[in-house]
Amino acid sequence: MVVHVRLFATLRERAGADALELELPDGARVADALAAPAVRDLAGDLSLVLAVNREYAAPDAPLSAGDELALIPPVSGGAGVHAAVVETPLSLEALAARVSDPRAGAIVTFQGVTREVQRLDYEAYAEMARERLEAIATEAVARHGLCAAAVEHRVGAVPLSEPSVVVAASAPHRGEAFAGAREIIDRVKAGAPIWKREVDSGAASWVEGSPPT
């Protein structure tokens, strides 16, 4: 059977191509693909993250004919990823500029703004929140084949109609850019250690949340 292997970053440069076709026996697993000479020689000593059909996969995951196996070299929030927790007003335009890339045919942005109340007061476990934002953006880059991703969250008082969180994602095509941006904001809302309090007409109350995921 033939498996389509996608390559990124260092692997793409080493191969001089962004993909290769790998012939494997029926019943092969991800580990068998990694052991194939074409892949083994290409990967060298890199520690790889693996994905099958855009889902992270373990080495013992089974493969089928026509599957897409992505070999993702280490990413640690370096080039292509930006994340920050700040006390100053956010700029969607500046964030979009951070993900500009000559490979990108689409840039998708999102901003979440204060609505209905005078202001929102945000509190965060800032160091952990920034690391979580960076990990979320990094995983979205790998999962959706993004060129770059950026996310910033504001803490402190955020007045009515001003943004508290901004996201930008760039990709060769709009589908990946939309999917990447959507994943980032959804996971930030669900998993970052950030809390908000609604303040309106002198009354203030913390917004009830749920355990982070």
C-alpha cells in the first residue's frame, strides 16, 4: 500500500520537497513508516511528533492505503508562533503582521471584545497562561499546516468594545487558516488559566467557568 508522507520545516528542507510517497506492506503501522530507509535517513536524530490524517498518533497506530502521515519536527514556539499575556491594549493589525508569510495565501484573524457591560476585569496566572497559549498555537500550526500563528490575551480592565483576546493564523489556503484560528480561540477559552469579572453600574461578579482542559 502507498502512504502519503508530509514533511515540514527541517524535514522539508532536507528532502527538497514537502511530501513523499511511501510503499509499505498491508497492516503496517506508523513505526514501520519511521523505520523505512527513506524516512529514517531523512529524520536522522530528530525527535518527531506524528499525525495520521491530521490527528496526533502513536508509533503503534495502524496505517491504511491512502493515509496522510505527517512527520512534524520539534516546534517550541520559535519561528512561526507568537503568544503573549499583556496589560496594554491589543492590536489586531499588529498581530496579523506577525503571521505574514510569503507562503501564505490566507490570513484569518479574530478578536473577542467586551460586550454589554462597562468593562471586564481579567486576571491570569500569567506565566502559565503564556506557556499554554504558546503550546496551543504551536499545536495548531502542526495540526493544520499553518505558516504561522499568534495569540495575545489582555489582563486588567478591558472597557466596552475593546478586545481582550486576539488571534491570527496564516496558511497557504483559507480552509487551514480558518480551522487553525478557530482551534486556537476555542482552546484558549477552554484551557488557559485566565479569569474574568464583569463590572457594570458599580456591581461586579466573577464569571462562572469550568475546569480547564
